[in-house]
Amino acid sequence: MPHIRPHLFSLRVGHAARSTFLSGHYTRQQLGKDLVAGTTVGLIAIPLSMALAIACGLPPQYGLYTAIVAGLIIAVTGGSALSISGPTAAFVVILLPIVQTYGLAGLMVATIMAGAILVMMALMRLGRFIEYVPEPVTLGFTAGIAVVIATLQFKDFFGLPIDTLPNHFIDKVPVIIRQLPNLYWSELVVGLSTLAGLVLFPWITRKIPAHIPALLFGTLVAFQLSKNGYDIATIGSAFQYLTADGQVGQGIPAALPAFHWPWQMQLPGSASLQFDFPTVQALLSAAFAIAMLGAIESLLCAVVLDGMTRSKHSANSELLGQGIGNLITPFFGGFTATAALARSVANLKAGAQSPLSAVIHSLVVLLALLFLTEVLAWLPMSAMAALLLLVAWNMSEAPKALHLIRTAPKEDIWVFVTCFSLTVMFDMVVAITVGILLSAVLFMQQLAKLTRLTRINDEWSSELSGAHGFRIEGPLFFAAAERIFAELALETKSANAIMLDLKGVQLLDAGGLSALNRLISQCQATGVFLVICRLNFQPLKTLAKAGTQPIENTLLFTATRTEALNAMANRIAQQPAVTV
């Protein structure tokens, strides 16, 4: 029997590309739209990819390598037709500590591990389980990540004389506050100019991405200030690289991404990666966090695009494409990649029709790497920080978070606050783990409250002395069953017979079964006759699997309430004879 929702279970390499190009309906007009959309989003991706690499503690070219290689591979092998993949802001809080502790090689190895985990998740058909991540958890950790990213940008945005920031947020804030009196006004002017352009330009027109004119304006302000003797840090002055003949170059090398063994890569002046058990253990833990976040990011992005296009992506195929992309990209200098929601939505709004637009986006970034490196070297560091501040604001989804706080039940608010706080103070893995567990516990608490025990006051209650009837409505799982059967146990002290109507019970789990068995044992010890009637399929199956059988003079199962009443009447009628 085929699945009702096949997109949740399908798995094949290149699902999106196959569905588009093998259908025979792709037209020349659609090709033109893909060219425009791919070029547009490629221009957006160039500065963003560089800024995100810098935020992760890497030279900017590694962000471009990621957009080129991962963007192309995931587009060809993934399951979402219009997603644009590359470096994203959500990963900064995970990747920066890896780079600081294990260097570039450690980051590349962790990325490969994460890719393998994503492939395994796809093969296990886990794509549909994204539906089980509660919204307060998602909003909480994304808002927390936004705060961490914004904090990391203050150093460059204000031009603060800080060599390196501490690893933990609680240590970063005092360092930044102490250095604020030493800020460079020229850097701040450039950052504010860029930020103003990013905020105000969309009011003029939305046909051109605001990143381009805003960064151009910030660069012009920086150029004018430098002509007047002010020192402005740029990509060209902040980053160096070694040329093939051993010379030191400034900015970004104008060269294609080259093949390297990921575990041998290292930044100038850093030590090589030492493989030992603690290192592998730490990188595997980081890789698991990368894979989980990558799965959530990419599938949420695909769900959003589905809602805007009224289409359906293949969740498992998208996980497979993301895994393949992250497995291959580190061999060509790229680091962790996933679907980027802002770039994907921009791709859609620019008229994208197929995964070809994502391929074109990667080629546009490649052309910039080959021919525009001298221009890109002029970009001010404070302008790049301003760009990431806007990214952090958009990522925080502040209006949505505030709406949740104003309107959601208090349980959801607690989950949101917990995830937000743990992400900022500790890390995202702890936040998501605790958030999901807390959501599950609170959900079970609410679900347990829905299970009710109701006394049945039918006309027979006066005719059958000592016979009590009860109806249970709701799931009898461990959190609810203890309370329900504890109440029933009290009834055994004053009853000769008890009828339980389980028509309203759709679920009986192991905890519920254990509580029921304790009630049966108590009835057997006190001589109370228990009749259970109108069982649904799942509880009946659970009882049958557990081998629960009728017990003479103690336990009986009936199909109807009438049969249960007759059985209780017969039992009560026999009791005087039994007790004489």
C-alpha cells in the first residue's frame, strides 16, 4: 500500500533535479528565470559567505569555497528544488570553538563526520522527524544564536582593540564593555553607514538586494576616511595568504578551490591536528551537533519554501544531499554548509524555477573568486560586521518570539526561555537537548491531565449493592495511569464489584499495564470482582501481548457494558453463598 505522503518517505540521490529535468516540462523561459535568480542570489552570497567565514575564525575565501562547492553539490543531489546551500549564521556558535581549539583541520574533519551522520539519517528515513521539534525550541535556540553572533561582531563593528575574544559568552561581555571607551570612531562610522544602508535601502527598492549598495556605500565611506588619514581595517589588511612561489599575498587568493586532504589543512601559524581519542571524541560530539542543526536548518528551509510554492520536497533526499555535500566539500577547502533560508527565499522571489538556479549561484561566486578578489579586498571589516548584525537580527525572529511570549501557554514560554538562555550561556547542543526533553515532559504533564476517571451513575447502581461503575477517558500511559488506578484502588475498600468502561482509552502503554496489574492484584487480595468492558484495539493488543487472562472470581473482560452488568449481578448474587 503506498504512503499517503510519499514525500516524507522517498529517498533518491538528486530527487529535486530529477523531478525537474526528467519530467520533460522544463522550458527555455524557465531557464531564463533560473539565470536571473541564480545571478541575484549569487551576488547576495558573495559578501555573506565571506562574512560568515570571518565569524567562524577563518579567512574569507573559505566561505566562498563553501558556497561554490557545497552550493553546487547539494543542489544537484538534494531533495528541495529551490534551496540555496552554503555557510549559514546558525553554525557560527559551533564552528568558532572548533577552529579556536582544533584549527582548520579539526573543522574539516568534523564537517566530514557530520556529512556521514546526515547520510545515515537519510538512509534511516529520519527526515520526517523534523516535525517533532517544537516551535519554542526552534525559536529559543535561533534567538540565542542570534545574540551570540551579534556579540561576536562588536569587536569589528566598533573597532575595539581586542586580539581574541574569550570562548564563553559570559566572559565575552565584560571584555567588550571594558574596551568600549577605546573604540575607533572611524570604524564605527563605517559600520553605522553600512547598517543604515542595509536598513533603509529596501525602502527605496527591493529589486536590488540591499547587501550590495549598502556594502558599496560603506566601502566608499571607508575610502574617504582613509584618504583623510584614518586607519580602516579591510579584508585586504586583515587577511594574508601564501602564493605558489612562497610570497605573502593580501586579502583573498584568486584561485579555484583546490583538492587537499582535510586533516592536513591548517591556517598560517597554527599547529597541525593531533589525532588522539579525546580529540576524536570532541570532534565527533561537535559533528553530531553540526548534523542535527544542519538537518533542522535545511528541512525547515524546505518546509518554508513548500509553503510559499505549494510544492513538496523529499525530506530524506534533502538530508542525503546535505550529507553528500558536507562529505565532499572539505576536500576542496569548504566547511560546514546547509540550506540558507534567507538566500533560498531570495532565490524564490527572484523567479527561480529549478535547482539550476543554485548551480548558477555557485558559478557566480566562482567568477567573483577568480576576477573580483582585488575589489573584495577593499571591503571594510566593520561593514562585514554590520552585515552580520543584520543577519543576526533577521535570524532572531524577534517579532515571532515576542508573539509567542505574549500568546503562548506558560509551558511553551518556559521552553523558549530555557532554550534561549542555555544557547547563550552554554551551547546549542545543551539547549536543544534540554529544550526537547523539557517540552516532552511538559507535554506529558498536559496529556496526563486529559485522562479522566468518571463515576457512572446508572439506574443499576441502586439495584446492585456494592457494585461501582467507572469510565476512563484519555490515554493510560505511565504519567496518567498511576493517578487513575490509585483512585480506583481506594474504591476496592468499599466495593464488591467494579466495572471499568475503557471505550474512551485509545492507548495503554507498559506503565499503564503495570498500574492495571497492581489494581488486579489488589482486587484479588480483597475479593473485589473487576470487569473491564469495551476495550479498543490497542489496549486489547497490549493486554494480549502481556498474556493478561481472565481470573475466576477476580477479573473478567466483556465486549459490552450490558454483559459487564450481568456478570457483576451474577457475582454479587453468588457472594452470600460463597461467604457462608
